Amino acid sequence: MSPQPQAAVGAPLSRVDGRLKVTGRATYAADHDIKGAVHAVVVDSTIARGRVTGIDTRAALALPGVLKVISHLNAPRLAYRDDPNLNNPPGRRLRVFQDDKVLFHGQPVAVVVATALETAQHAASLVKIGYDAQSPSTDMSGSDRTNEPATYARGDADGAIGSAAVRLEMAYRTARNHHNAMEPQATVARWDGDRLTLWDKTQWVLGTQNELASVFGLPPESVRVISPFVGGGFGTGVRTWPNVTVAALAAREVGRPVKLVLTRKQLYFAVGYRPVYEYGVRLGSDRRGRLTAMTHDVRAETSTYEDFTEAILVAGRMLYSMPHVSQTYRRVPLDVNTPTWMRGPGYANASFAIESALDELAHEIGVDPIELRRRNEPDDDESSGLPFSTRRLRDCYTTGAREFGWHRRNPKPRSTRDGDWLIGTGMATGVYDVLRSPAQARVRLDADGTALIESGTSDMGPGTYTSMTQVAADALGLTMRNVTFRLGDSRMPPTPPHGGSQTMGTVGSAVQDGCDTVRRQAIRLAVEDRESPLYGVDPDGIVVRAGRLHVKDNPVRGETYQRLLARNERTHLETLGSFQPGESRFSMYAYSATFAEVAVDASLGLVRVRRMLGVCDAGRIISPKLADSQALGGMVGGIGTALLEHTVTDHRDGRIVNANLADYLVPVNADIPDLRAIFIDGEDLEAAPIGVKGLGEVVHIGVAPAIANAVFHATGRRVRELPITAEALL
Ligand code: MOS
């Protein structure tokens, strides 16, 4: 087959849904006005551990318009079926209103349903809960309980460190972070007999469908989940949280559709978060910085009822070359809600520790940080023995150093001043797994020359609607205008979660596969049709451009899809495209190098990022404008992690103290300087047929350590805890 001309892919196009979004016509979960819907407001526990001893609902029920107050005292027993298809962590998930136990502060203990939102809010404030409270354990540092550790070892790390010419030992810590997506978790639930429809904020309609089916003991076909737009996710919508069950239960109990929108405050305890990490590193190297061994001792918080684990250990065993590695990962069960994935899950925290440690080693032995990384660049993946599919990290370093002006750097810390400000630069490496799961997309080319592609994925912001339209337009040979891509409905073909940077590679490959198939169907129809100008032509020599099939080297000879389908009395051509990853003999990761320049006020300890450059090896870039936007967003998030974001818990009662956007600091416009992203060209056909490795995580991973390393270079002070506060620098 002649490759299709690529007109849309690679072009810096604006979002196809941009106008809908900026004019407020994009329907997010809570925007769905479902006839007859009433409102639910959750009552949260004010203790972190213990039992509910009584619930007084009299004052709430006395308010006109209140329909029902539901709690464990009157809720029906729910099936809570175990289902291996769910992506919940091991353990026993929170079962809402099934017993009197309180497992964390802010746990839903009742829900008020009323005809008006304001009535429900007021009534919720009137519900009186009695507790038998026990003293909670919410501080990881103060707990020595741990779940069964995950471990990894090769060689003899302790022995190698013992005999190394250079030995370092450091302890790093990263704060709990919350996603703080613009759109809150929100659901409208409607029952039609035994069938449940949910309009929900989710990054995985299929996951929410399966979760609700298992909670209510329904066949999955009886649950439909609709989610056409997601107002930011960062991981918070990859798992289905109990609020969705609460909405569905409330709707069933009152016999009307129910809308339930979590408050900003509830988003700090009713859904997951990035857990606190303690990450101990010991390393050994020779005098020239060739690593011989590293140990990684990691502790992270989890809940008492689920054992949340993530890929915190991977980077430490494959990013740099060394014969000896030893790792342990312990989860500490606490009286907290279960943590979850947040942008660059695991890898971002690991990278703060590992990339800070490399910077410490570089300083210790007087080797340039980039040169140190080059000296430890592996030939293949030493954790699996597999060759890398593509690894263009050296190119990231070279391009980054050149574009950032790294050679102008005086390696001596605290050597550059600008008035009151100490100036420093730092860099760090990022790595993220290429996730590969099966995905499907339905492709339909209509006789009017337009195409409709559907896949049950989502778009939390990266621009799925746009990038998939680009892929489909080129594979079908249509203009962008004649292609419609739809997503966000569990009735559409299945996909993996819209997370872990896997949507473009997996769903994109399915879209491309389906569109290639339909284009070939049309070409076959033409070359076998005596009436077609393409009759008898070698199908391999035909391309389609702007809806017209023609001989590649003779554009005059051809006809449009419309003519072809009309003459053959075909209303449409249709297929189900798929991506089915096979066993791979390659190690597949996306890479990045981030460069940061900071200014630190010498007397006040304030840190200001002055400029930042991210250089990424993410495979093929489908949509450069959206990729740029992803990368800048990832850097903004990294500035937050490095300098501002910190969920603070009062360990006396397990309450989150700063559960609002005034006290939980995120970067604002004035915090964001000159940011730039560069993508190293190149496709990775092992990662996915579409050549994409994935972008959304790797642009964020490495940002925080690049800033931390720049702060050290500016001040000579090594801060091993995130966020880096002024107090730590005084
Ligand atoms: Mo994410 S943590 O890949 O939504």
C-alpha cells in the first residue's frame, strides 16, 4: 500500500472542540440537565477512625423539599461483587453506607437528597452524627506498620557500595499532593428499571461501568456511562470513587435522577491523591562517576483497607547502568483514604530522589551533571535484559544543553548573583513506561464522504478529539472538516483508561487501523468496479486525498468516495479497528531531559523559576500544538510539585487542613516564566503501530528535581524535601 499523504498529522492544528469549550457549550458531567433530577449532598465524617453511634436526621427531614437521608441505618445492602476487571488496588474497597465503621476523615456517612441543591446543602448541615472516635494514625513517619514489601535485587548492592570509591547516602521526602482538576467529581445518575445511566466525570467510562455493575450486582450491559468532556484529570478519574455509588444509590432510593457534585473541599478527602513518599538512596561509584550500585528504600502511605502500589521502583533499576541494585517498597497503612495515581505516577517521585542523588554525586566528584548521566547511559535495559525500542536520551541531553545554553554555566554553587537574587541552573532526566493495552475504534465512512469514528476513550485535556481526528483524516484521506470523532460512552468500543500517557498510542493505533481498513475497502471496491476510472489499477498504487481516490503518480485518474459508494449503492463502509499489543522483545520507555533556571532571594529564601526547557523523546508527535500544550502543562504541574503543592494533615484528628484552593498552593500566572518544549523527532513502531510512545507523564517527570538541582546550584543548599519552601532555604 502506498503510504497515505500526511496533511493533518504533524500540523499544528487548534482543537476541534475549542469553540465548544470557550463558549461554554461543552457538556461536563454536571452540565447534563436530566429531566426530573434532584440533588444530593454528602455528609462527611468528622473523625478519622471509629464508629458512627447515631444519626439524627429529624431537623434535616423537616425541611420542605428534603426527600430522603440515606446512611448505613437505612441503606440497602449492595452486592459489591469482586471483579478482576476492576482497577482497584488489592484489598476491600470502601463500601458506602454498609456499616458503621469510619476509616478516614471525610468518609461519606450519609447523603441528603432534596429537590433543590440549596435545600440539600442546608439539610446536610443539620444532620447530626454521633461518633465513638478512636485516635487515628495518619502520619507515615510515626508508624512502623508496613504491608508486605515489594523488592527487587540484582548483584550485591551492599557489598558494592561498601567497597566503592565514592559512597553517598541520602533520604528524600515528597509531600502528599492533590490533583485539583478544575472540574470536580460529578455524577448524574438515572435508573430506568434495572438499567442505570451515569453522566460522570471519569477518565475511563469502561472502568466506571464495571465498577458500578459490580457494586450493584448488575450485568455490565445494564450500566451505561457517558462522559463526553472531562475538565482535567491528572489521574483522579482513572479510578471510580465512592461518590458515584452514592449518586446511583440515592437515585434508586428516591426513584428520581440524582445529581451529585463534590465540593472543592470534598475533593481533598473523598477521592485519591499522590501519597507521601520517603525515598532513601545509597549509591556507590568510582571517582569518575561510573555507578556501581544503588539501593532504594521506599515508603509510601496507603489506607488501612486497600494496598495502593505504583511503579515507584522501575526507574531505579533501568535508567542508569550499574551491576548492583537493591530495592524495597513498603506501604504504610494509615487511617486515610486510599491514594491513587497522579501525573507521572511513581516515576515523578522516584525521579526527585534519583535525579537529586545524581546531582549530589556530580557535585561530590566534580563532574558535570549531564556528563555524569552520559557516563552511566546503559546499552540495554539492565532490569530485563531487553534492548530498548528507542532511547534518544543522549539526543535530549545534547539538544537541551545547546538550546538552554548549559555551557555558560559556572559549575560552582552560589557563584552567580543578580542583585538580591542567587541564580542557578539544574537539569534532570525523566523516564516513563510505554503502557500498551488493547483498544478498539469503530470507523464508518458514509456515502456523503464524511466519516464517523467512535471509541470509548476520553479527553481530560490533552486534545483526544483533535488528535484522533487528525489520525483518521489522514488515514482515510479526508479533510479534518469531514471527520467526526466521538468518545466518552461505554457503548462505544472499549479502550484502556485515559491515563498513563497511553491514549495516543493505543487508541490512536486502533483509529489508524480501522481507517486504513476502510480506505482499503474503498480502494478494492474501485479497482474491481468496471465503471470506476480506477478499474484494474494496482491497489498499492492508489492514495486518497481530500476524499478522492487516485493513482498516486497520476492524480487525474480517480474518483471521489461519494461517486464510488453511490454507484455501488453502498450507504457506508464500516469496520472495527483495533490495537492488540503482542509480546514484545523490547524495553519501551519515553524519556525527557528538563532544564531549569531559578532565582533564589538570598535573604528571603523565595524561589522563582526564571525559565525552563523540556526536551522529550516521546516517539512520534501527532499533534504538535497539543503536544506543546501538554508539555507546558506538565512543567507547570512540576513547578507546583517542586515549590508549592502540599496537602497538610492535622495528625491529631486526620483532618486535611488546607482543603481549598486558597491554602493548597498551585502555580498561578505570575509563577510561570518562559517555558519551552522541544520534541526529538522519531517514531517508535515497537511501542505502537502509530509510532507514539506517550507524552503526558514524561513531560512532568524530572521537572521537580531539575528545579531542586537548580536551587542547589543557586544557593549551595541541598533541599531533599518537596515542596521546597522558603523556610528550608533560610
Ligand atoms: Mo494519569 S496519572 O496518567 O491520569
